[in-house]
Amino acid sequence: MIIDDTEWAGRGPAGPVARLAGRLTPRPNPSRPSRGQQENAAGYLFLLPWFAGLLLITLIPLGASLYLSFTDYSILQPPGWIGLENYRRMFFDDPRLLKSLAVTVIYVVVSVPLSLIFALVLALVLDSGLRGLTFYRAVYYLPSLLGSSVAIAILWRQVFGADGLLNGLLGVVGIQGPAWITDPDYSLSTLIVLHIWSFGSPMIIFLAGLRQIPTELYEAARVDGAGTWSRLFRITIPLLTPVIFFNLVLQMIGAFQSFTGAFIVSGGSGGPADSTLFYSLYLYERAFTNFDMGYASAMAWVLLLIIAAMTGLNFLVGRKWVFYGDQ
Amino acid sequence: MPGPHDGGIRSAGHGITRRAFVAGAAMLPVAAAGCGNDQGGGSPGAIRMTWWGNEDRAKITQQALDLFQTKHSDITVEREYTGSFDDYWDRIATQTAGGNSPDVIQMSTSYIVEYGDRGALLDLAPHLDQAIPTTDLAKGSLDPYRTGSGVFGIPWVGNVWTLIYNEKVLQDAGIDPPGDDLQAWTWESFEALAQQLGDATPDDVHGILDFGGQSTTFEVWVRQQGKALFTEDRRLGFEQADLAAFWGLADRMRRSGASTPPDVTSAAGDTLEQNPMAKNQTGLIFYWSNQIVGLTEVGGGPEQVPLQLIRVPGESPTPSQNVHASQLLSASAKTKNPEACATLIDFLLNDPEAGAILGSNRGTPLNEKVAESIKGTVEPVETQEIDFIAAQSDTFAPAPAPYPVGGGEITDGIFLRVYEELMYGRSSIDQAAASFFEQAEQVLARGGK
């Protein structure tokens, strides 16, 4: 009979009988792994594919990109070390980079709040016990699945082109619409609208957040005579702030990296006149059109720092307005 | 929860561990097979060719490659093509970076130095006059491409940057096309003609597609003054005043309605389908002479869109137009099958049957025998191009040297972008000229990065 000796050895009645018992019972064999260690090994083995992916697809390329950001790398020839020259050039010698930052920041600052407001409003409407809620939820979620795809961006180009659908509709009412896509004053707005159109995924998260608000609070408020708006602003919104915060942070991080829409709608150029030159689009152009991969790597790391700083700021400011129910 | 004392779980735990290991080990070769590059198609004698161009060009190129495959049954050619010139170069850069470059590449003078100097292209010198005879190539066409480090591309077809006019638009406006007298066809008379066209046509039709963003039209302007876009020591070969004068003309014509408004110009892009000339919405356009073929086809044929070629204005006393090697054939330095590449290049360059299929969609074949032989078999609009070049060649200038490293970015990127700022009223002419110089000199100084 094999006893698990690790736990029982040394326990039990003291004295010579015990010592004899101890000598007769099998000792733990150090060369054979214990049960705990075996389970750990199984865990690590399951972890291995994921970790291999993390290493090969994320960590190693990350390190390579950091190294490349200090080099002059034209893709076709091996990289040569140039120290901080790329970074210096970025901030002091490249007006287009600053333009692309400006365009991206405007895009983020305008499209993210609008998108969240839209999502919240729709979530509130859908949560008010509408019939056919499942259907509406699916329909409103659909655009966010397709929103960042190439196909939708191409469609966007058609709809907002000079002879596109929107101008056709405006023409019916007698309005001569501008050439939305090819006019530098309006081209960014079409991309903002594209982002807002994909409000479905924050909306679903808001819906889930709304479900978590205890209904007793509403009943108590109704008993106290609170009206709809009061209930909205005193109960719903404050209790939703963690969800709003979550959506805000994620949406901002995503919007800073936006690429597909701008690439397709502008035909790859960030035009006209650099009005849709998102930061990541400019990065792509420097890397693949101008054979300037070292500089593009530096741009990528600066983007990382910007997003990290902005997220940190969000968390700092968030302490003021986010209300976690257990505080 | 069962603990380690429970014999059942323990033995199951043992089993899971072993099973997990076996499952994991089985996954590894599958995962490894999923990655890795796809070089040259996999089997020997299979090569990949790539080109830029629209669907019509793709159709005839596929036909020619099918013919090649029947003639050389041991070589298969996989095909890739890209519609837009700019997207094509993005793709080539990405593929070359990934070690996945196609074997035979349709090459441009704007980029041959970039790729050749950086070691991405195969030196074709050992194959010249053996696998690839060049005796029938137009005299002097290969010389600019014999560099010290090798021959990285062989000029395939030629064209001329010239003026195309739309007979239908001119007839409807009641305006006669310019005559053959080179001395009378000046920039002033050109501006007057475009202005007349702009005035006499309905609102959505214009005199000329705005040419301010076309660096090749500017090159014509500059060469007519005895200067050049780039000098041999990789600097700009002209002054800010030259650029300001050119943009002054383009700006004036745009404001007066002779040229297309900014949104039409931007929408035209670099694909034929969006070009207003194909829709009979402009009377004139500066373009490559071979595009007369593409534009006519996209527009639905010569009855719908009747086009004619004429010289650019201002060619007297100093001509600037030249037969430009519009496309060259190059091979990747990393190709696994250089002999097959050489055979394909020879076929495309020298075989009259290939010439008959490809016609002059890309330009006039620089192989003079092929050019002569196809005249009877191609569409009339293609013969138009061949005849135009033949008739005008006495008064053409020699071709300029291929652009230095960074040249492509300057002519296709910076020039257009700075003009767009001007076009949309965000910059004055002098500011734009200064901005162009600043950016272009930066690119040239960095060795074209």
C-alpha cells in the first residue's frame, strides 16, 4: 500500500514505534517529482504554445523594433546604427509628423466622445424594455463588426465621393454637397463619421453595465418622487462611470492607432493635402514607400509612449469621476 | 475538491500530462508548416511575375504569359498585378522587405536606381546578348541603364510625355485643335486654347486636367529652358523661380476655370477609370502617350472617346520631349531561377508574337523590329501612338538620366503634395516653391530616405 508520505512522515505518535514506523514507510523520492510539481509541469506545458506566441510574435519583434528605431534601415539593406537621430528628426525636422499628430489628436478628441455618447444614448433607449430588443441589438452591433474593414471603407469612399450617394440624396432636396472625400475641409469628418457609425461594441458593453444597476435604487428613487432625468443623472450615469471609463480608455487607445479607414478613403496618400494623414498612415508611408524603416520604428515607439501617457492620465483623472459602487 | 491523495485524480493527472505533451508535440510541425516564406512558387521552373496596370492590361499580359507557357512548357509563370502605380511600389517594397519579391518585375525609371543601388535587383549583364539578345533595341535606349555595378533593368517599352486632346470635346465646343507648327505652339497659345475650351464648354467639362501636380509636365518646362530635374551629383537642377513660374501658370489657369477644380483633380488620382478624359469631361490632358490606348478602352472605344496626340507647347527652340523607357524588365536579386527569368524577359522583349498580343498598351516596343511588325495587327489607336513617335522622333531630345535615389519620392510624393496645398488655397505660390525645395533637398541629402 503506497501512502502519500510527504504529508504523513514525521507525524503520528512520537517515540521508537514511530521511528520504526517511519523507517518502514517509503521515503519521498527526490528524483521523482511530487504531485504538486507534476501539476505545475502540466500547467507550464499548456502555457507553452501561448508563451511561444508571446515571445515570437510580440516580445522579439518588439525588441527588434526598439533596436531598429536607433538605426537607419532601408529594408533592402542591413540596418546601420545612428543613435538618437531618428528621434531628433521626428521632433525637429519633420513638419509632416507634427501634422499627422494634429490630425490624429483631432480625430480622437472628436470621434471618441461622440461615439460614446451615441452608444450610451442607444443603450439607454434599448434598455427601456423595447419589444424586439434582441433584433435591434444585433442590428446596431453589426456595423462595429464591419466598421474597420476594407470593404466598408471602400463603400465609404463611394457614399461620400463627389458623385456619391450622400450628394445624390442632398441633390434631391436641392443642396449641392461638397466633394466630401476630396475636400481637405471635410475629409476628416467622413472618417469621424465612420468611427461613430461603429458604435455597436461600446453600446453592448453599456447595455451590460445598465443591467448591473440594482433596480431597487430606481424604485426607491421613484418612491421619493424623482423624475426620469433625475434618475438618469443621479443614479444611472454615476453607477455607469466604471463602464464609461473602460470604454473611454479602450476607444482612445484604438482611435490613436486607426489606419484602415484613412488608408482606403484617402487612397493611401493621407490626402488631400495631408488632411487625413493619421499617425499610423504616415508611419506606414515612411516605412514602405520611402524605405525609411528605422524612422518608422522610432515613430511606433513614440506612439506607444503617447498612448501610455494618455492612458496614465486617464487613470489619474479617472479617480475623480469614476464611482465604484463599493466605495 | 479532490486533493493529491485521491488516487483517481492522480492517475488521471498523470494521463492528462502525457496526453497534453503528445498533443502539444503534434501541433508543432503543423505550426511550423504554417509559417515561412513562399519563394518562387515552390516547384523548380516556376517563377512569379508582377506588373502594374488596369484590367485591360492584365488581360493581355495574361494572354502573353499563357503563350510563353505553351512555348516553354518547363516554366510556369504565376502572375500578380496591382491597379495603381503607387500601390504597386508599396507592395514591391513590402515584398522585397519580406524576402518574398516576385522574380520578374515590371520596373520604372523612377525606382530602378533605388532598387538597383540597394542590391534588390539581379544583374542582367551576364545574360545580355546570350539569353537576352539586345541587338534590335532602339539605339541608345539601354545605355542609361548600364551602371558601374551592373545592368538592373532592360528597357522594354517607350512612350512620350505629351498632350492628348479629345476630338469630341473640341468639336462640341467649336474649337480647332492646334496645328503642327512647333514655333506657333507656345505656352501662351496653349493657355489661350485651354481658356477658350473652358469658356465654351458646359460646367462639368473643362479645358484641361489641372497639371500643376504633374512633375513630368514640370520636367518638360524645365528642360525647355536647358535645365534638368536632377543633376548628376544628385541635386535639383532648377531654381525656385522656375517652379514658381510653372505653378503660377497652373494656378492662373485653375482660377480662371480653364483647368479642372481641385475636387475633380484629386478624384482623378492615378487610375484611368476616374480620369475625366475617359468620360469626355476635359478637352486636353498632359499624359503618357500610351495612355491614349488605356483611356480609349476605359471610355468605351474610339467612337465614344476619340483622342489624338499632339506635342506639348513650347518645344521650340529647345525641345524636351523624348522617348522615355516607360517600363523596364528587371529580375529580383533573390530569384531562385535566374535562367527562367532571363528566358521570360527575352520572350517579352524580343518575341514578335508577344509583341502582337501586348500591343502598345504599355508604350511602343523599344525593339524596333517588334514595333514595325505589330503595326498591322494592333488597334488603330495603338498604331496612332507608334506613328506619332515615329513622325516626331526627329525633333525629340535625348532621354534624361534615370532619377537618383529619392527621386521617386520627390516627383511622385512631395511635388504633388505641395501642389495640393497650393491648389486648396492653403499656401501661396512662393511659399509652396520654397516648401518643395526644402523637402526635396532634405530627401536628396539623406541619400533618398
